[in-house]
Amino acid sequence: MIKNNPCRMIYRPSFIFKSGHFNTVFRTLFVFPKYKYFRKRINTPDNDFIDLDLACSGSKKLIIIVHGLEGSSSSKYVLSNVINFEKEQYDICAINLRGCSGEPNMLYSSYHSGKTDDLDLIINNIEVDYEEIYLLGYSLGGNLVTKYGGEKSDAINSKIKAIIAVSTPADLMNSALEISKPKNYLYNQLFLKSLKNKLRQKINKFPRCGISHRDLENISSLKQFDDIYTSAAHGFEDAEDYWKKNSCKQFISGLKVPTLMINAIDDPFIGKKCYPYSEKNNFFTLETPRYGGHVGFNVSFDSLKNNWLEKRILHFIEKNN
């Protein structure tokens, strides 16, 4: 069982994990045992589907996890939560956002950083079996759960007791521009490779979408991708309109449940505007450890002992249940 000691909640990594880049990539090297989820498919009102992967033991407490850009329920940081929180008698619902479950979704549109209507649909579908629900989002998912909480405000489901957002691009424009800097070239290329592969499938399935294969090959930044696809497919004018309307920091003032955001100062994916120090709300706590990278916060080379972040999340959850 995870032992919760508030005195140990400060993140103090060893020397090698004081590199934001090393901390960021190290989690991807973890070898976790494959977890056999129970998959539940939700059919959406617009004739699409969302796949949920569940780890259930009959608990009345549920943690809903939203992954980051091009992640899934198989992302290492999600599996780490399953391994740690299942031992603490929490059920887990690991969301696969549209098109992220290993099977292309049905529509030309897919998922994006602020698509909170899908999260609401999931909560309404699954909440009947639980007394307590906690929302946990990583990166893009952190933006989504924070935005959701602020949008719902007083009208949020009373079963939702806390929200946790990790490595959150609270200002989407600032984050997109940061990722596009030369220092992040490899990350940028990895994201674009995955995104462009999915868009290629969309173009083949919807040949009248207005995007050619030449347009696709010319995309070299997240801004171009969001200009050409994300904004157009989801009803926004352009990338900047999409970023402006969906950045979660403008919704923080509306939060009415305890919310924790953990953004490391050395996170290579987020710029200065992604640390919402000036947003004042008694329900909102911002923690900015000096180190941690992006969805990193590693302390050990042993993946099964590398759970500082899970301890911090669980401490916040149990403080607010």
C-alpha cells in the first residue's frame, strides 16, 4: 500500500533526474506488465464511439484518467496509475479519446484539448456505480479536466470530489509555440508523425475534406496541424481561435471542487504562460516543482518504485474525499 506522508510530498530527484529532457523521456522506457482491462464502448449522440478501459474491483471510488496528446490507456503513466491505485481500492476508468483506442473513430472530427462534452458524456454514463469520482488528466488531458471543472462550476456532478492536472498546457498557444522551438525538435516530430498518420487515414476516408496529401506532407508544426485540421474539423476559425477558446487557465476562476495542478518548471513542453500563478481561486492549488520534466517526476530506475507522482496524487485525493 502507498504510504502517505505529507513531509515527503516535495519532489527531490537525484542528479540524473534533474534534467527535464531525461525526466520526460525516461517514463517511456518503463517496462510494465500488460494490464488486462475490461473494455466498455460508449456510443455517442453523433454516431461515433469512445472506448473506455476499466480496472474494476467493486470499489465505490473511481479515478477517471484522461491521457495526453496521442496517448491512450496503454500509456506508461496511465498504467502506473492502475498499478498503484488498484492496490488502494480505487477503480480506474482509463479513457481512450476518440481515435486513440487502436481503432479509428467514425467521423472526420476526433478529439481535442477542450472537448469537454465527451468527458461529460463519459461521466454521466459511468457515475451511477460510484459514490466518489476523481478526475485525473495528463498534459492535454490536464487541460481538458481543468476546463471541464471550470465550465461546470456549481453545476458539476456532486460525486466529483477533486480534479488533478499534471504537466498541463494551460495556455495552448504558449505550449504549441514552445514545442515548436528547436530544442524540442524530436518531440515535435514524434507528435506530428502520429498525428499525420491519423490524418492520412481521415483524408482517405473523407476525400472531400479539403485537405490534400500534399497539404499533409507540408505540415511541419503543431500550429500548421491545428490550422489545417484541428480547428476546421471542430468548428474553430483557425489554430489561434482554437487555442484561445480552449485554454484551461481562463476557466480556473469557475472551479468549485478542489483542483491540483502540478507543472514542473523544467517541463520542456510548456512556456511561462502555462503557469497560472495569477489565477486566484480557493479551490485551486498550483504546484511548480523545480524539476520533473513533462509527465516525468521520476525518482528511481525501478519502474515499480517510481511512484512519487502517484503518491502526491493519492495524498490530494484522500485529503479531499
